[in-house]
Amino acid sequence: MISAITAEDLCRRIKPYYPQLDADIISRAYEFCKTSHEGQTRSSGEPYYTHPVEVAAILADMHLDPSTIVTALLHDVVEDTGVTLEQIEDQFSLEIANLVDGVTKLTQMEMQSDNKQAENFRKLVMAMSNDIRVLLVKLADRTHNMRTIFAITKAEKRERIAQETLSIFAPLAERIGLSSFQNELEDISFQVLHEKPRESIQSRLEYLTASAKDMIEQIKSELQEHLARCGVNCQVTGRTKTLYSIWRKTQSKKVDMEELSDVMAFRIIVDDIPTCYQALGLLHTHYQTVMGRFKDYISTPKTNQYQSLHTTIIGPYKKKIEIQIRTEAMHRFAEDGVAAHWRYKTGKTQINPSDIKGFNWLNDLRDMLNQAETPEEFLENTQLEMYRDQVFCFTPKGRLIALPRNATAIDFAYAVHSDIGNTCVGVRINGKHRQLATVLSNGDQVEIITSSDAIPNAEWEDFMATGRARSALRRFIRIKKEAEFSRLGRALLEKDSRKHNLKLSDEMLEPCLIGFEAETVQHLYALVGEGTVNTMRILQKLVPELRPIIKPSKSTTKQQNVALEIKGLVPGMAVHNGNCCYPLPGERIVGIITTGKGITVHRVDCSVLEKFNNMPELWLDIEWDKEGSAHVSGRLIVVLLNEPGSLASITMLISQYDGNISNIHLLERSSDFFRFQLDVEVTHIKHLNAILAAMRSNKFVESVEREKL
């Protein structure tokens, strides 16, 4: 769909806050943009020019000056077309050409050029410190790209862009106080990278806020009335926390979303700073406070100059309530950050970044840059302080790699590529040889040393911090073991076949694959090598003369019968379900007379039956009694997201379908998921299938299958 925003629309958005707007410059920039990008399309199929137009509209809605709006319209013409900066300066102005140049440099860094990471970071700081509007345009550009990210068909590309957004652009937005950009960038990235956890949190959030709707209104009214009685003029509002911030809290503190304070905070807007402290004192006098939860960001603002008083009280309904107290000016800055300084003000349309307190951190970086002898020294000094929630490192070519805290060099290797991790033999961190178990710090340059002859060590898992690295390592080791077992199994089988003057070939073994549940001949060799399949069983299948004559054994042991309703059983003999295949009513079954156990019931496709192929005297023709209604256990293997409430949702679901959990056994657990064995009592295979279908549609369930041997 072609953008509905025209040049006239942009002018109508700008004129209310910039009455003396020269509409001609907006119209010329609009047409210049459209002509320059002619023939180019986006992933969605839309004409490319619609993207810079949308970016310009975002900045116009923020009431930014016309030069910034024009820069937004032109921000991709140098990078993507044949337009030069000289042409932009000639047709518009030097100011706009410099702004476009700054955005272009940020784009080149974003595309991960081959320059060293220190030089890239130097460009980033220089572009921002020369004019912060460069970053505002880039953030608006990234915001619109994220809004349309699902037009990109390749999931891997979407995930890369989302991870880059979380690692770089959302922290930058937070650093300059643009909470609106920060929240939107984090939320869309969260949706791309962790869709199921986001849906789970959103569902829980909607439930908590809906069920507490009346309570929320009562809390707002009581707070406002109490302060009004004490002479404080204020406005009280409720604010729902963002899904991403809730998720990060549940991850870092391992807590569930149960309390109102987990998902909502209340804001009190007052007239001036003295009234902020007056309101705080009145609340602390009237309500019980929660120790350790008071923060004064008015006397000591955050680095981005955010100001508010934060406190937590035990308020109405005996609920913990998070409260922020601020003035209207503080509130506007909390929403728009440094962008508020670029809003048009009568008589002052140009602002020097050094005049704005919020730029102190940026000025410090620029001073450090000027004092450093090399870009590398500058990077070492700054240590990327703005990225405190992740470890932010670089390859020697400047590629940015974001890892969780406590990640090690081996995590870095696997993050670059699984082949790099699997062939890793050493690491140089900031030019010095280090151990692979070394924990990485922000700003480290990491060079992984590889060897084509190297193989990974299983002990690496002890100091890995990422699931990606662990999964890749386990997969390699599993494949390596299978290869070793395959070589051993082949040798054993060839050795035993020679004893019987039999010359084996892969073609001869192919008919045996189904009987031994092997996918390939190499897999069959591996089963022999690991001891799962005996060589004589294979040889007997190939050469019938090798099969021994086996007399039926007599069962003399009485066992207590399981309450199975089956036709065709031998009277007086114990009977039980096979714990290899867990047959259920409605499935085709067969009975096997087992020494000392009576009759074992198997599904007809159970792999265990293979060893009874030459013992027909032990087989019983049986079937389920269609009139029966006994509960029989089926065994499931479930992989569940490691999220609050996930296991509870599964147990409730099974109960809703009249199933009963008779046993649960944890097989594996990680930070992302846990895998467990679940025995569920049902009346029929259709009963179990209904439960399986419901579980597979549950947002917490990664996978669920019946266990098979």
C-alpha cells in the first residue's frame, strides 16, 4: 500500500508548532526523496520512498524542527542512490547535508563494515556529539523499520535485526531519555525474539489489570483525595509496565507476576519541586512504606537527566504500590528526553548540545575521544558504559556480538558461528591470549583461534552461559559419538560375519533397518556399537539357518493383575502393560508371555516385539474390551518453556480433559525450557489424542510426544 502521507500532510503537522514554516523546503525534500528512490521497493513490496516519509512523520509528531524533518526525508539517499552530499548542500543547506552525513555514517556502522570496532564506535560518538538530531533521525528510522519488520520473510534476518535493536538502539534511546522509542523498540524486539513468553505475559497482564480494574480506580481516588485534603493539587494516573520490563524482572529475580505492583505503577504529577517532597512526606506519614524502595532522582538525576521521586507503600487494600512523583516538566522530559530540547521554541530554533545537561555523558565521551591517542584506547576507556544489561563485544572486523552477563569466550565463539565454536583452540582478548573460560567484559575485542583438526571438549559446558553454545556443543558430541559407535559396530559385525563365512555389504543390511528401527545402515552400525543391537540378531535375520530353536518357557510366578479390560487373556495369568510402549484402549495390541511376569501387553508396532519374532508360541492374540472404561497410563515427553505458571497451566489443562497425572519425572532443565516425562491416565487413545492436541496449542508447550522405545 502506497503511503497516504503527502508533503501537504507533513506541513499540516509542522505548522501548528512552527507557524513560519517554509512549506517549499518540505515539498522539495519530499519530491527529491521520491525521485531518488524511484524503482526501489521495501520487503513489503511498497515503494521505498514511503519509509523516509513515515520517518519524517514520526519526527513531526515529536514537534522537531524543519531541518530534522528534511533530514528524515533524505536520510537514505546518499547510502542507497547516486546522490552526493554536495548535491544536498547545493539544493538544501550545509546544515542538512551535515545531518544526512551523520545518519549515513550511523547506517554504515549498523551494516557492520570491515573497520575496527573502535573506529566504528568513534564514528558513532562523533556523529551524535556533533548533533544529537542525527541520533533522533536514526532512532525514528529504526522504529519504523521495526514496525514493519514482519514484512521480512526470513526469520533469521528478523531475529538479527531485533537482537541488534535490543543491543544498540533501545539502550541509546534510554540513554537520551526517549522512553517512547525505547519501549516500542524493546516490545517489538521482544515479540520477534520471544513470542511465546511475550504472549504469556500479555495474557497474565490483561487478567491482572482486568480483575483489579475497580481496585485500581479506588487506589487512584484515595491517593488523590488524601493529598487534596492536605492542600496538594495533583493528578494521579496509573501506568501499566511494559511487557519487556516485566519479563526482564521475572528473568533476573526469578519471580512470578502475582501482585499489582509487579505490573503497574502510579504517577503523581504536582506543580513544582517543593510540592514533590511535600506529597512524598504526606504519603510516608499516612501509609506504611516498603524499606529500601525510595529513590530520589530529583536531587540526583539519572545520567539522561530523568527526574522523579520513586517510593513503594502499602496502600489501599493492603497492596504494595509503586509511586512516581514528579512535576509536569519532569514528566514531559521523561517521555521525550533530549528531543524535548529540539522542539520549536519562539526565538530559539538552534540549540548547542553542550548547553543541555542531558548531554554531559556525551560530552565526557567526546573529551575522552579527543584525549585518547588511538581509537582503541578510547574504546578501552569508555568500556561502552551505556550497555550495562548485556556484554557487548566485538570481532576483530568490528561485528557486534551481544551476550548475557557472565558469558565466556567460548560463548562468543559459538555466537559467531557453531563451526567457529567447534574448531576453537584458543582466544585472544584485546590482543592478549586468554583461557576459553574467561568471562567477557563490555567493549572486549575477541579473536577466536581455530584449527581444522580441533574438536570441542564436553567439559566446556561447565562454563558456558548461553543455550545456543550448549546446544551446538551437545549436537557435535552426539554426532561424534554416533560416528565412533558406527565405526565400532561395523568392525564388530564384520568380525562376527566372518566367523560364519558371510561377507557383508551395506546393501545386504538395508532390509534389516525397519526391524531394528534404524534410519540408515550407519545408524544400524551405531546401534551395534553402543550395544543396543546384538550382532547375532542381525546375522540371524540375514541367515535363517543361524536362528536357534527355542522352547517355550513356563510361567510359574503369580503376579497381581493390572486392571486391564482385555479379551483373549489366559485365565489365571498375571497381566500388565508394557512400560516400553504404554498401549492404550483403542490401539491394536498383542500379548507376550514373559517368564516370571505373566502376560505383557504391547502395541503391535512396539520395537520390543522384534526380539520375539522367532517365538510364536509366546504370542497371544488379544484385543481391548470395547465395553471397558478403565483408566490406563500413557507416557508423554513434554518440552515446556521455563516460564512462571507454565507447569500449572498444563496440569490444569489435563484435569479439564478428565485426565489424571500419575507420575512426573524431570529429565532436563535449562534457563529457557525444561523437559520431563509425564504419565497420564486416560480411558482411550482418543482421550489421549484430545489431550495432546490441547497441549500442542498451549502457549507454554514447545513440544509434546508419546514416548516410544
